[in-house]
Amino acid sequence: MINMFSLTFVFLVLMLSSLSCCLTDPKCFLRIKDKENQDGDKELDCFFSIYTKIGHVKNDHFSGNLDKQLTTKNIHMILSLYFAIEEINGNPHVLPNISLLVKVECKLLSDRGKISLSSKTGDYFPNYHCRNQRRYLLILTGPMWLPSAMLGPLLYISRIPELYYGPFHPLLSNHEHFPYLYQMGIKDTSVAVAMVSLVIYFSWKWVGLIISDDDLGLQFASELREEMQRSGICLAFVTIITYDIKLFFKSIYVYYNQIMMSTAKVVVIYGDKDSHLQVNLRLWQSVNIQRIWVTTSQWDMITSNGKLLFNSLHGTLIFSHHYSEIAGFTKFIQTVNPSNYSNTVSLAKLWWLYFNCSLSSSDCKKLKNCSGKMLPEWLSTYQFEMSMSDTSYNLYNAVYAVAHSLHELLLQQVDTQSKNTGKGLEFDSLQVVPFLKNIQFVNPAGDLVNMNQKANLDTEYDIFYTGNFLQSFGLKVKIGKFSQYLPHPQQLLMSDEMIEWATDIRQTPPSICSTPCSPGFRKSLQDGQALCCFDCTPCPENEISNMTDMDYCLKCPDDQYANTEGTHCLSKTVTFLSYEDPIGMALVCLALCFSAFAAVIFGVFLRNQDTPIVKANNRVLSYFLLLSLICCFLCSLLFIGQPHRATCIMQQTIFAVLFTVSVSTVLAKTVTVVLAFKVTVPGKMMRWLLLSGASNLIIPTCTMIQLILCGIWVGTSPPFVDTDRHVEHGHILIVCNKGSVMAFYSVLGYLGSIALASFTVAFLARNLPDTFNEAKFLTFSMLVFCSVWITFLPVYHSTKGKAMVIVEVLCILTSSAGLLLCIFAPKCYIILLKPERNSFHKFRDTHAKV
């Protein structure tokens, strides 16, 4: 409401100022000089009516327009028009001895009555033509499409072709409604691709879009969305500005909240610049919304307050159709002067209005104090470009299209031209149409111009950066180029040097929805959000992501493993239970110590072989047991070191055979003890068994059965060298695979059955007289042996890698040490420390006392 009162107040002040006429103004000029143009540099509608005359005739500039104030861009368009006409009229190869002339009318949209071909102007009359009335061949309309569309049906009735030089508009391509209207503007068929390429170049992922609610904006939105999805870019929001005036004012706050609530720092603008979209952008300019704007050249404008429409600290990126520079245009602007063109009062009034030239009091056509530098100074004051804009370039080409079409028509009507010598050349407007709609030529800048809309497609864009420079100046710099016809990776060519010099875009935080996932993490999409909104999840074990923003992690090969950060795969180290490992060295030392200890005991027994304690319970079996235990201790060394095929087979078979020998020897000793005490019982069988040494047959019998089992194992599915790549992180473990698990457990089961038999027999003989009777020692030794191997099974299955080998070696050493210590330690104690007990006399004395 406050803003409405402010606008009303400003309007009243302007109206009062217009009523206070300056008394010093020339009497022939009734219009008051306006100090400020409320349109800024907006391109207002201008119609240029083309006609011809024989000979060299000067144009009457700006006739009929001095009751309105023009903008800098209108002046720019008119100057480009007259520059083209001067080139054509001075070119002997195009329309020789014929001058193109033009009538200029601007700002007709503000006066709808003049858009109609009324009889009041005396210029247009439908369906007929007065003898002394000037006939126009074509009318160049633009750059606003609405006045062109309104004029189209009237020109159709008058049978006058219309050439639209504004930006391409799909509505005007409907030849059913506008049969004689042709567009000079190139259709934006690849601007969406060009903009997405720029977004990718700056690594933007989160972009807003604002369009007008028409075919132009909706078609662009569809193309842009498709390209963005193909490139992994997301639209943060899409604002569609309605044409309905009531709905527009109701939705102003909705539009404002959409852009302010969004985290997108980059916004794409596309649509009809004469729609409410421009009104909305002007409102946003007043609240100083800071974004990086991406748009087309038609939105490169300055508002009435002298600021850029997109007045952002980050600047605006503008896509403009590429065209070559037209030589001489800048010099033409710098040297233009009213005295060079016309003696009529119209141009003198223009110079008086805009450039502060003084006039003769007696003659309103004569200018005084009017320097040639006034026009360039005035143009630069209003942020005027000396080079051609897109609209001016289209207008320039439109004039040449008319000239070339008339020239082609002239070549076919040489006889008609000779009959009209000395008269104004009268071309029929409809005769120009067939040539106009298919004309193709190369303009003086070297660019190919094709009036066939199907073939006249955009191929190249120049990319400009515009922004504020210092306090009162603007900056416009070309920073890149997009060429559709080049291979995809080379289509966008950007100047990093110009970007660094002119912009601060690279220093601006990137426009993203979520922070990029660094290497070692993968993207995890958020429920209900766009693809660009995600969380970062660490890669699972042994998987990596070596780039930013990876959708999934890559699994390392089996011979490699992921580093701690999850960014690289490292080669695994080949490992095994080696002699250099601390545990390996400890096990080797234990095996050697126990084997040496067993050897010492064997030496003690040999030295005291004739003593009763050694001779008791079969001395030979004791020697045999000690030798087998020494071998058991040493066989554990086969499990240490790098496995080979031979060592893998030897590990299990030698272990099984040696332990079978040891346990069967214990069984034989136990049976011997039982038989020795049963001899006192009458019976020839017991005596025969004891004297014949039948118990000694237990060892070879049990061993032979184990050898047969091992032979079947090795023959069918022998152990082999295997690698385990997963059991130990970062290592490839070389192990011995058992081959046949059933054979392995069969061997262990057979060994366990012998041990159980030995334990049972020894347990039954535990109550026999204990002097020199080792039944209790045998029982305890087998209890230790069975306990160790029963414990081995669950522990072995619960471990992997080196631990399995270590557990097996420890079981071998522990069970062997149990047999050694439980059976032979008490005897060594008596032999070495209690020799007096190692005699039958002591034995008899003890029993006599009893």
C-alpha cells in the first residue's frame, strides 16, 4: 500500500512538471523536454515502412515520432536501420539508381489508435490505393511481438508483407493467422543445451528457473529439464509467471517466496520480455535479490533508475546469437549529424530534445552549438553500446533482405522499370513475397542470412558477462562461446582469463543442494527430494570411491583391499605363519624345547635302563613312546613356513601317523600293565599273552589302519595349497586346504577312538598296586590328551587364517607335552631325585611293613 502511494505521488509530480512549460523553448516546438525516461533503455515498438524512389534520395529521419521520447535502444535500432539503408543506397550492385526510404513510427503500443490503419493518417487504406498516396512495399515491425501481431491482420487486408525483426516468437510463425509475416529472429533451438553446458562448466547442480506462462517459456522449460536430467543437474524451483493480471498480483508474494526460500544461487530467466515476467523482475530489483542470473540477450536492459535489470553483485550471464562485427557501424554512430541527412524540422527537434543543441530563433531547422561529439557522449551517458545488439542486427539484416528481394524482382522486371523512368518506382508488394520468404544472402559482415525458418536455426551463441563496475558504470565482457555444430566436448569454449578478470563467479559458493561427497563416500538419496539432494554415506568395507559425488562405491579386486579412507585399492600382502613371525618363532622354540626335553628323558632312561622303574611296564615300549613323542614335537614344524604341496600333504599324514603311534603305544603300555597284574590269576591264556608280547602288536596294527586311511585321503582328495583373500584385512593368506574334510575328520576320529580306548583301559587299571605301576599316569595322560583335542574342535572351527594353524600346532604341542610329562615326569623324579626308591629291596621293605 505504501508503494502504491509512492508511485501515485511520483506520477503526480511528473504531471505537474509537464504542465510547467519552459518559456525559453523555441516557439515552433510545443513539446516539453523530459528530464528522465521512465522506460529506461527498454526496446519500445518501432515500425519502419519501406518504400523506394528513383535516384539518390536522403531519408527523413524520425518523422512523426517527436511527440514521444525514445530510449537509447530505440535510437540504436534506428541508427542501425539508417546505416543499412546508407550502405544499400551507396552500393551500385544492389538496386542501382534506386533509393530505399523509410518512415519511422515508434511507441505505437501506447497509442492503440495509431496501430489501426486509420484514414486520419492518410497512409493506409485497405483494399484500395489513392493516386497521390505513398505506397509502402513492406513494413518492418518489432521488437515487441504484440504490436506486430495486432498489425498483422490489418496488413493482410492491405496486402502488405510484414517483416518482424524482434526475437523469434512461435505465435508469429502461424501462417494461417499471419500469412504475410516473416521473422528475422533465429529460433532458440539449442539455448537450453548451451545453458546446461555453462552450468556444467561452473559445476552448478542446483538451479532455479523462471519463465513466462506461454508456449515460448513452457517449451524452453521442457527442453532445459530434459538436458539437466541428462547431465545430473536439478531444478530447485520452477516459477511460471502468469499473464492474468489479477492472478499475477495475487501471486507476487508466492513468486518472491519461491526464490527467497530456495538455496539455489543460480537462476535461469527465459520468456517473453513484454510479459509480466519483466514486471516481476523489476519488482525483485527493488528488493535487491542477489543471484547469479543466466538469461538471453533480450533481457539485457537498464531500468529507469539507471541500473541493470539484474542488478546483482554476482553479475549476469547472457546468451546472445553469434554474429560478426559490422565494419563501419561504430564510426557511423560517432559521426552522425542532422545536417548530413535532412533539412526538415523533425531531426532538428530530435537533436534539440536529446543533445542540448540550440536553435535559431527565426528558423527551427538550423542548429547551433551542436558538436559532432554530442551523440556519442549522450549515448555513453545512457549505457549505450556502440556495437550492434541482437535486435539491431536483425533489423540490419531485414533491410538487406528487403533490398535483395527487390533486387531479384527487379532483375525479372527490367521492362517494367524502363517504362517507369522518371517516376517513383512502383513495386507490387505481393510480388516481393515469393522472393522474400526464400531469399538467402551473405551480409556485409560475412554472415549467411537465410529467410527459410526451417533452415534458419541457431548454431552459435556468444556468452557475455554483465555487471556493475565501480558505482555508476556497467561492464559487459564476452567470456565464452557455444557452437552446436562442434563435437559435444568442444561445444563450449570459455575464456578462463576473462572470467577471472571480469567476474567473481569462481569465488562464489557453488549452487548446490547438498555438499559434494568426498572420495571415500557415496551419495545416499534423501526420501522425497531431488537427485541433487543427498546424504554422504561411507563406503562399505573393501569398497572405495575415488572421485567426488559417486553414486556407488567400487569393490576392490580380490587381490587388493581398500585403504582406511576408502579412496584407493591397495595390493594385499602375501602372508603365512612364518618363522619370522613372533608367534611362529615362539612355536618353533616350544617344539624344539619339548623335543629336546623328550630327548633328555630318553637319555636318562637309556642310562638307567636296568633299574626297576625303567624295566617295569615294558622298557621297549617306553623307548618307542619317547621317540614317537620327539617326532610329534618336531612334526609341528611342518605347519610353520610357506606352505607347499608336499608340506601340505606331509602335515596331515605325518601328524596322523605319529600321533597314532604314540597313542597306540600308550594303549599297548596300558594293556601290558593289565596283563602283568593278571598273571597271578590262574590261566594259561593270560600268561601266554604276556610272555608272547601280544600287546606289542597293537602298535603296528593301529598304525597300519591309520596309514590306510591316510592313503585313501591322499589318493582321493589330498591337501593342497590355497589362498584366503578375505580372512585377514589387507592380506592374502597362504594356507593348506585339507582337501577332503571328511577324510580329515575320519583320521581325527580314528585317532580319538584309540585315545578313548587307552583312557578306558588305563582307567580300569587305576586301582592296581602303584609301585612301578604307571596305570594312573597313563590314565591322567590320556585324560589330558582327550581334553586337549576335544577342546580343539570348537576352537578350530571358530578361528580363521593364521589362527587356525596356530591352534592346531598348539594342540599338537600341548597333547604331546601332556603325554610326555604325565607319563615320564614321575619316573624321572624317582630316577634323579629319589634313587633310593628305584630298587626292589625298597619295594619289599615297604610291603613287609604293610
